[in-house]
Amino acid sequence: MQAIALASGDGLAGPDAPRARKEATVVLSFVLNSMIEYDPKLRVRKPIMKVPAFVSEIVCYEPGQQTATHHHPVQDELWVVLEGHGEIWVGEERLPVEPTSMIYIPAGVRHGLAASPDSRLVLLFIKSPGIPEAATFGVGNAAAAPVGNTPPVSGQKLRVEVTDVQAEARDVVHVELRAPGGGELPPFEPGAHLAIDLPNGMIRHYSLANDWRERDRYVVGVARAAQGRGGSLFVHQALRRGMTLTINPPRNGFALDTSASSYLFLAGGIGITPILAMIRWCAANHRPWRLAYAVRSAQRAAFLETLAGLGGGSVHLHADDREARVFDPGPWLAGTPPGEQVYCCGPAPMMAAVKAAASHRDARTVHFEYFAAPADEQQARQASAKAFTIELRRSARSLDVPADKTILDILEKNGIPVVTSCREGTCRTCETVVCEGEVEHRDYCLTPQEQENGHTMMVCVSRAKGERLVLDL
Ligand code: FES
């Protein structure tokens, strides 16, 4: 296999650089066969070129090795299979790949891949743009500064400025964030959320409410939770226009199925935030939608004016105090037409009621976004927990996890760093790649398909089904 590139010699990267023959001042030739190398412990990645236009790498997998589900907020990606067989997943789709398969992954789309259990796999990756995001998202060691209007970055994070904080309803504010000095932000899809590092040291996750086509700002809704852990109180009491925050690029664990014939949205309280972004998409794409929006009192209903301006659907506002009862989702779910997708986001009791009322439906048509884990479910699960062992592949350590401890407890006790936020399985911050073993998923953020795949787990809550798990730590 030989690749010839027109480039500056400065773009050559990686340990195999000397093997490339410089045939003229701007022509580089690579013998890719000579770069193929396997490691039974982990896939082998070798950078080929890093230039402003693109990054390219060769990646070699032993049978069964994989790249966990991830996405690149601003990079499009092209995968070319050079040797072997495997499987890729793009969103919920799974596709077999074989030599000469070429796969295009647009920026922002979640994807991953695995070599077949009986085949090695060699891929050529080409990602564009090259150096700016390579520096942002840890591909290779590119050290270029952000260019043009790309927002300033630090590691995997972005710096943004608070450009607006306004009351939307009683105890609800919307917060607008922009790149300092203007410019484009990484794209997002309806249902996505941001992880925000608050100046009080907390990481908090907030759903995006604005139009997914806006590239110059993010808008999140934040409800004041007096009994919460302090994140929303900080936002309400101390966050001001002009402050600079650090955020993670948007992630989406509540993606909208854009192929549905119609949509039923069930929102409770601040759960309206991701639902609003979804309704914006429906209105823009002329898809019929219905919204039942439940709040404790009408004064707490946020974004009502915006909702009223979005065509193609209807809004039913349920205020507990006005109707002297809590919202009953039963009638809404009893007659949902085939082809309709249901999306629900709200407090735990409402989610439980929707789950029960939708039990007759195909589970693939009902989607939930949790912002707190249901306490009773967690307690019931804890009672049945068993002890098991974790093996940490990269650290070459083996640790016991007693029945009354989580994997996260044990990792922290043994000084193994894991980034966390919610610590109750709702935010996806502690997602960890599983190399071997079956997982008993106890999270509220992976999709049913992702849980079934078992490629990753939330170590703050999930456990082993058997006696042993091997983790990529
Ligand atoms: S820390 Fe939020 S899912 Fe584990």
C-alpha cells in the first residue's frame, strides 16, 4: 500500500516519518504496509500527516479491539479500510466493513468501531480540518494555536463568555454563551447538552434550548433547585454577563429520531429545555408535534412565548396548582399513532409515570432524558448488588469491588483518577471503555442499544454481571 501526498515536509509526523521518501520538495510518499503494527493490549495509532487541511493516521486493531463511541464536534472524518473485517456503528446503525470499505462520518455524529473477533483490522483515518481540532481534542500532539474564529481552547475544553442571563419564568433563567470575541462554536443537535465548569468548582450539565442551526451561541435553561448540590444556586445568584466559563463541547444522549412521522413531547419543569430544541427542529422541518408541558404552577412555565411561535404543533400546559392534581400521561400515550416517537424529560416521578403509561409501546419509540436518578430504583438495585473484581488493563492492576461500593469508590480509593459530575449515572462524564466482561448497566444516559453493545459503562453506578470486568484504565 502506498500513499503519495502533495504537502510541505513540515506536515510529516510520527515515529515513521523517516520511512517516508521525499521524492521532491512538495511530494511525500508513504509505504503504509511498513507502518502496520499490532499490540495485543491496545490498538496501535500512528500519525502520518498533520497539516491545516487534515490529519491522517493509520490505526491497527487486533481481533476484537475497538474504538469506543465518540464524536468530533468540528471534524468530518473519512475511514478507509485497508485490511481485515469489522463493524462500525454510527448513531444506532451498525455496518459491517471489509477491505476497501470507505465510511464518511460528519462532524457531531456519534460513532465507533470494532475489529471482528476473528480478524485484524487496519484503517486509514483522514480528518478535516486538521490541526485546529487536533489540538483541541487530543489527536496526536499537534500544537497549533486556534485559527480564524475558532474559540480559544484548553485541552478538550472551550472557553466561552456569558453574554446574557435572563429570567424566563419563576426560578428559571436562560444563559447565553458565546465564543469570546465572537466566532463559531462546535455544532450541536437537538437534545444535546453542555458540561459547564462552574467557577465554584462544580461541573454541571445543562441541555441546549436554542436552534441547532445557530453556530454563534449556546443557550441553556437552568432551574433553581433549592435542595440541589449548589450548581443551579450558583448560576442564579452569581453568574453574570461578561464572566468567562470553561465548557466541554456539546454531547447528545437524547438524540431525536429524525425519521418519525410525528412526535409527542412530554416535558416536566426544566425538562422543557431539550424538548424546546427538538420542537424547533420539528417546526423547521414541517413535522407534526404535540407537547404536554407539566409544571407545578403556571408562573414556572419557561419558554412559553417561544413555543407559541413555533408552528406545526400544539402546546398543552398542565399546572398542578391550577388543576389540583399532578399530570397524568396515560391519556397522551393511550392513543399514540404508529410511527410517532415519544420524548420525555422531567423529574423522576413524572418519568416513572410516563414509563408505566408507555409500557405497551415498543421501547424504541419512547425516549427519556434524566436529570436525576430515581432514588427508589437506586435503592432497590443497591440491595441486590454483588461483589466482583475489576482488572485495569492499562495500569495492570486488579481491584476488588465489594457489594456496598461502586467501581468509582474503589478507583478513587486507589488513586486512579476518573472525571465525574453527577455520580448517579445521568451525565455520562465517567464513561469508561469495557475491554472484557458483561456489564450490569445501572445508568440513565446510555441508549438501550449502547447498553446492549456493552462497549462502555458508567463506573459511578454500573457493575459487573459476572465476577470480573476488564476496563481500559
Ligand atoms: S459521573 Fe455522571 S454518569 Fe457517572
